[in-house]
Amino acid sequence: MGDSKTEKRIQELVEEYKKSGEDYTVDNPRALKIHVKRDLTFNEKEHRNVVEKEPRRIREDPVAFMLNLGLYYQGTGWRGYNDYIGTKILYPNCSNKIKQVVLDSKKVQEIITQLADRQTKILVAQKKWKSNDKRIEKQRKALRKELEVVAKAIAEKAIATVDSVRTLRFFAFVVNNILVRLYHQGVHIRESEWVELKRVALLAQEKKQSLIFLPSHKSHIDYLVVSYLMYRLGIQIPHIVAGDNLDMPIVGKLLKSCGAIFIRREWGNDELYKTVLEEYMATLLSQGMNFECFVEGTRSRLGKLLQPKLGVVKIILDALIDERFSDCHIVPISLGYDKIIETSSYATELLGTPKEKESLWGILTNTRLLQLKWGRVDVRLGKPYSLKDWLDDQVKMRGPMDLADPGQKSILLKSLGYRVLADINAISVVMPSALVGTVILTLRGRGVGRSELIRRVDWLKKIIEIKGGQVSEFHDMSTAEIVDKTVVIHKDLIGERKGKDIVEPTFYPIAAFELSYYRNQVIHLFVEEAIVCAALYSVVKKGGGKPLQRMQYADLLDEISFLSSLLKLDMIYRPGGVESNTRRTIQWLADNNVIEVSDDGWVGLSDLERSCGRENYDFLCFMIWPFIESYWLAAVSLFTLAPPSVVAGQDPIWVDSKLFANRTQSLGKTLYYQGDLSYLEAVNKETLSNAFVRYEEQGIMLKKRHSSPKPWSEVAVSPAYTPERQNGILMPRGHLWELVDHIGRFRREGKNRRDNGTVSTRVLRMADILGEDNAIPTANQKATAKKNSVAESTPSKAKI
């Protein structure tokens, strides 16, 4: 590749910067030329498997494997990681310099002084020293020294130690071998997205600004994939916010040397800890260090994006508002896997099994796991954008705002969180596993024939692309080949019946709960359509002729509003209100012949949809039904909180929230195995937890939080929703039953759910059985009651 082509590309980049209104000077033309040459190589193809030529196993090609090891050791070519874009790191004492800046900072020193003064005052009051006592200043200095030691320990625990390029090369070699062995079809990127990222990274480097990587969080290896790609493509590796549960022997030290920042999940009222961490992150941003955190806060056990957890994002936004740095660039990232390592453990956790201790080291050293072939990884980048520009646009759009006001700042923060989630959904790639899993779980019957499975995968791929979604590249493989490969990858989740007595190979779900993880990766594309179809199902399920299976538009909109509000903590909707979204959604459904709207405002199934056996309509209902079941179960479980007798003015029955959640799952499992619940996944604790939060927001459920003997909470049903009894028996009436009945209208009809009277009798009887144990106080309740009793019986100093 000639220099003239490189110089031409350099000039094109400079012109792009000028068009964007940025002044650009080339401080490091050699580094720029290197990256431009790489870009020109990448641009020969739209998509690229970045590990395509990497040797996988030493026994397959020992010469190539050892040669590759030597290249990493010697730092040859891109493996040397010498000309990366971004502020320079990976030099001796890099982390120590940052740590010293943090500990010597004005904010950290001020909080140490405040805490020392506060503790000194308490000590003086206890010992009744006079104000001029020389021991006071001595004590204050001693406390300062103790707090400085504590601050140093916090910094030592949290601060990444990115000091050695050799350590990074070693780790990159390890991660490379994990990825190429576990994901044998490679790690795929869209090259145009990475060229754009490099353009922004070069601009950020000139202005000493950071890139903020905000990936989706599906697996432990997410941060390994992102850091490996930055290393592989020549961009400064990010500092990554991680839970301190990953700070394990050996692997924890290695992760820290590659950018991991270990923080506690809960900071509570620890002012020193909070200040040190905030100052560290602000320091990184002020020095142009790249940064990575997961806006969901934790890994999604359901497959879909979680609601935003904005603690770290708040620190970034606060630092920008306080002018600790000039600007940074937000980079949304979507990671898609044919199969993730944790699928089975996620399912057991969601069903109530205690969470296993984290063991990334187990993953890195599990030779059996690394013998598996789990398809491919697809990584997509959203277009990077300036956080300062976004903030300015928000202020212009919303009018004058007081950014010092916590309430107004919270609005901005939430808006940013949902913007990032929407960006991730927009760029996410639907993997073959999601296509096949979705089809298998959204068809009626015990299984699906191979030809029908292929036909429906083709249909789903087409409809996703029509809706603007992205499907993983099939390359030269047919849909049939993709389906066959996916079934092999997921042979533990998808069974196949074949033989002489079977006319056609038939596939069926072995583990529907685990398979639902992959189906949920598609739900964001169809959530509005699914809600409309579920709302319409309240009349479709009644049967009868076409005139009996339709609703007036206004009535349908009421039901859609109810469902959308109910599920708001689990679903991420497109921008716009319910009415505008509903109009757009109904138009789309009508254009695709799923429903029809008459001139006088009636909405019902189209004739074409009826003639094809409702397959598209049912598909959309199947997407949302498991979540509706969860919210129905959560509402039913509130009957277990009913007092043994209803007396006017009676205090509600308070139950330990963890115990209540466990009893709800027990009730759900019983209802599932007895046929009153269609989906075992409806019993998952994550969706149930969101349902309880939603009922708390609506004033249906009450919650009290306690700080001792350890943080815990207890719940009760609101007096307005207290279930009614007759002769001591729970009755299906009152506000709570109205809620249960309303949600029940949208549930999938089944054998045991046609007779509402039978359901109410059977379900309420089981709820009453569980409720009998609620009168027995737990250890937490006993301890709190004892503490309150002691407090009430101890006279205060004021009374004395």
C-alpha cells in the first residue's frame, strides 16, 4: 500500500475534522499514519472477524501457536501496543502518580479534615475536655493520620495499576486464546463503526478528552472482549468499573493491571470512600483516560437490557457540570453472543437458588469449557457523541435549568441513562441463537418441524430488518445451515426428535427457561406491537365470530395504557407518549396485515391473519405473555399478606421482604406445576422484584426499610387494597382482586384458566396457606422489636 494512498486518507481525516468545526493539528504523524494504514486495510470489507487468522489450539498447529506466542512476547506489530490512540499509560509508576494526585486533592483532604473534626468533637464531649485542652489538637492530628491511612487503603484497593505493557500483552494473549477457542466462529465487528471511533479517538487525544465506553452487560467476558478489541485495534484500553467481588487472588491483580477499578456495590454513608472514588474518576477524566462502565449496573439474567443504574454515570455527569474536565465522548456498545457461559446459572439464580460466588478464574482455567464451540461474538458501536453537547441540547430543550438542583440533575441523569439504553438497542445485533430460540418459544404445540422452523426464522429475520433492526451476518450460509449450526450449539437447550417413525425432524425446547434468555434479546424490537396484541387478546380469547373479537380504538388505548404503565420497569419503549406510539404501532400492524381498523374505529384481527391461523399475532403475544404472567403472580401473592381477620383500623401484617419473595416464588412454582401458570420463567425473581417495586410506586404495596441488625426491609399490602374475607375465607373481590382480574384478561388462556371462579378458589386457597406463616416473626423482626422496646423503656437525658 503506497504512501500516496496513506497521505490521501490523512488529508481526508483532517478535512472531516475541519467540517465538524474542530481545529486539528497532527502532533504524532507517525502514529496517525499507522492507524490510517490499518483503516485502509479494514475498509476493504464491511465486516471483519478480528481473530480470523489466530491459531486456536496448540495441538492443531503447534508451530503457528508458538509463533503467535513469540509475537506477543516480542511485541511485534499491533501486539506491541506502542502507538495506541489516547493519553499515554503503561509506564512505570503511572498508577502511583494518579493515586498521589487523588490523595493530595483538595476534596479528599477536606473530607479527611471534616471527619477528623467531627470525631474529635464527639470525643471531647464524651471526655468533657475543656476547649483549650492541648490533648484536643493532638487527638485531631492522630485522627487525621488514621483517616489518611484509611484513604490510602481505599485507593490501593480500587485504583487500577496499568503500569506494564508486558503484563497487558500477556493478558491479551490469554484473552485471545479464550475467545478463539470458545467462540470458534470469531469476534466480528463492523469496520465503518471502528473507523469512526478512531476518528473521534484521535480528536479526543488532541484535546486530552476521554472516551466513555458504555456496553450492554450480558456476561463476565464482556469487559474482556471490549478491552481486547481496544488493544487489537490500537485504542487506549479503558479503566473499567467492576464490583469488588471480582477482586480474587491472582486474577484480581491481573485484572487491575489491565484497567479494572474494583468498587463496593454499596457505599452507604461512607463519605471518605465516596469522596476518594469520585475524585479518582474525576482525575482519570481530567487526564483524558478512557473509561468503561455498565449502565445496567449488573449482568442481565433475562437477556434484555435492564433499567439503568446511574451511580457511576452520575459521577461523570457531576464532574462535567463542576468543570473538572472539558468534555468526553459517549460510546454505546452492544455485545452479542451465540451462547453465553452463564445461561444455566442465570436460570437457577432467577428461580431462587442462592447466587454462586463469582469465579472468573474458574472460567479462565476451565479446560472442559474451552473445548466447547459456541459460535461467534458480534460487537457493534453506536456513533460517539459529546457529553457536553448532549447536556447543552438538553438544557436548550427543557429551558432554564439549575444544574445544582439535585431534582433537575436527576431528570437529566435519567434521560442520559435511557438515551444510552436506546442507543444500545438500536445497534444491537440479533444473533442466530435469538432467531431460533424466539421461533421455538413463540409457536404453539410441543415442537416444530425443521422446514417450518427454517421458514419462520426467515420470516423473523426479514421482519426485524424491516423494523430497522440488525441481524447477524449469515455470510455464504443458508438459513437451513444457520439453523442446524445453532441447534448443535444449543443441544442442551433444544432437543431433536428424528427416526424411522418420525416423518420430519422435529425440534422442541428442552429447557424453555434458559432458552427464553435468547428470545428476550429480540423483545425490544416488538414490545409496542406485543402490548397492542396482548391488549386485543382480552376479546380475542373469548372466541366467537369476527364482530365479537374486536374493540373500539378508545377502549383498546385504555388497555394499552394500563399494560404499558404496568410493565414500564421491564420494558424500554420508543420515545413519545402512549397515544403517539399506539397510533404508529397500530398502523404498522395494519400495514403488515396482522390487524385491521374499520372506518368507525373498530380494531380486530385481519382476515389474512385469521386465515393463516393467527401465527404472526400469536408470535407477538408469546413475546409479552411471560412478563404479564409475572405481574399477575406478583399481584396474587399480595393475598398472602392478608390479615387473618378484617377489622376496621387494623394494622397491616408486615413480612420480611426476602421471605415474602421466596414465598411468592413457591406459590408461582406450585401454580405452574398445577397448570395455573403458563410459564416457569414468570417465577423469575428479577421480574417479580420489578413488579413489587411498581406496586409500591402505585401505593398498592407498602415497604419499610431498616438499617439494623443489618440492612433489611419488610412489606405489607396497603389498607386500601387489603383483601376481603367472608367467614374467614379470602374472597375474590375488592381493589386487589380487581387488579388481579384486570391483569388476568391479558394472560394466555389455558386448560385450567377458563373458569375464573375455579381459579380464584384454588389460587386464593394456596395464598391463604402461605399467609398463615406470616404471623410468625423472623429473626430480623424480633431483633428490631427488641431494640425498639429497649429504646422506649430507656428514659432520655431530657426526661432525667
